[in-house]
Amino acid sequence: MIDPAFLDELGRYGSAQKRRTTAQRTGEQESPDVGEGLTFADHRRYVRGDDIRLVDWKLYARTEEYYIRQYEEERNLTVHVLLDASGSMGYGDGDAVKFEFAAKVGLGFAYLFADEGNDFRFNLLRAEHERVDGGRSNRGECLRVIDVLNGTTPAGGGDLREALEGYASTISSRSLVVVASDFLDPAEDVDRGLSALSENELVCAHVLAPGELEPEARGDTVFEDPESDAERRTYFGERLARRYRDRLDDHVETVRGRAEGLGAVHAPLDTGRDFFDAFGDVWVE
């Protein structure tokens, strides 16, 4: 269960508006519309009827000409949280369950952005996306989403590519998209799904549990697929364990390369770590 008290500890992180990002589109978040905002854009000559409060008097002192200061109109940034709710996300023990850990990452972004007057959209991903917030973008709505998530059991097979491609068509304004998933889909499908979102600033929170990173199973073992209920019995010795770790490392590295190739932030998160330390890795300040 997700304890809502963790939201109160998020104040240690910096301003949502000042987050540093490695995305290629950094700096393109300002609107081209001119208005009375906070970001200076340009000057133009004063004409009758202009607001005299916008006259640049320092420039007048140098030129003896009246010029108006123009500004970029500041607009809210919407954060879209896309949380994988397929069966594999239910793996882990105690606080290390992937779904709950990933949910807290998404809630952290939603809460910190809403705290500065920005909007959030919170969605569950299986074969399709399901929006679970009510559109109010405040602390109370974060608490309601926590109740929804605490009543959610990760289950069934997922189709990350289809879910991400389907969601991409719903985004109509400048946005940050946080995808919280174990990304246990074929790398080509992950690439196509993330590519559909690449017009936005994109963060990939790649969660894996300790038992996946270093399986404790040894000897004759029955493995179960949480998304299909299929079982496979095998002898899991040291040689097979090494092959498994090599394949997992290769997959994570491939996902990282494809995400960063799209200008996204990729943060591998071990759910066995302290949550706030891990959150600091994905909240790139």
C-alpha cells in the first residue's frame, strides 16, 4: 500500500520549473505568443494606445525613442504520468514491489508540478491507457489517485507500444511525459512506443526489483509468467544465472540507448533502494 505521507517529504526536491533536463528540446517550452509574461522577448516602437507601463525607460534614456518591452507568454506545463499496470509490475516484496515504487515516482512528479500550479494527467497502462485522475491537479486529487492505485492490482498482459502510441494522440499542449515501467517488452516495441511521444519532454523511469537483478533461485526451479500464468521448470545453475543477467543487462542498455537517442531521460531504478534516493535520480535537477 502507498502511504500518502511520502508526499510531505518531496519538498527536498527543487522547483518543477527549474528541472534540468537532457532532452533535446530543452528551451522549447516557451510559447511563441507574446503577452504580459515573465520571459523577455523583444522591443517594438511605442504606438498610441500601448500600456505606458511597458515602456522601457532605460532604453528611452539612451535613444530618446519610446519602445515597448514584449514578453513570451508563460503557460502551464502539463505532466502526463503513464504507469505500467501489467502483471509483471506486481513483482517484488514489501516496499520493493515494482508497481507501488513506480506509482510513487509518478505521484512525485504529479504532486510537485501541481504544487506550482501546473496540470497533471495520471494514467494506467495495460493493452491501452486508462486515465484515473479527475482533472483537478491539486494535493487532494493526488490523494484520490493514491486511493485508486491502492485498489489496483497489476494484472494481465501489456502492450506497451500500442498503449504509448494510443496515448500520444491525446496530447495537445507542451508537455512532460513520465513513463514508469519495467519495459519488459521487445526493445523494438519500446522504441516505437517512445518514438510516438518524442515530440514532448520524455522521462523513462525504468523500474526493476532486486529479485530480477540478482535472482536468488538456484537448482531445480519453477518459473511463472505473471502475465500469462505459464510455467517453466528448469535447473537454474550459475551458468544460466550469468546468461540471464547478461541478457537483462543487454536489454536495459538497449532501452537506455533508444530512449536517449530520442532525447529522453532514462533512469534505471532498483526498487530495493531508498525511494527518495531513487527519485532524485529521475528528478533530474
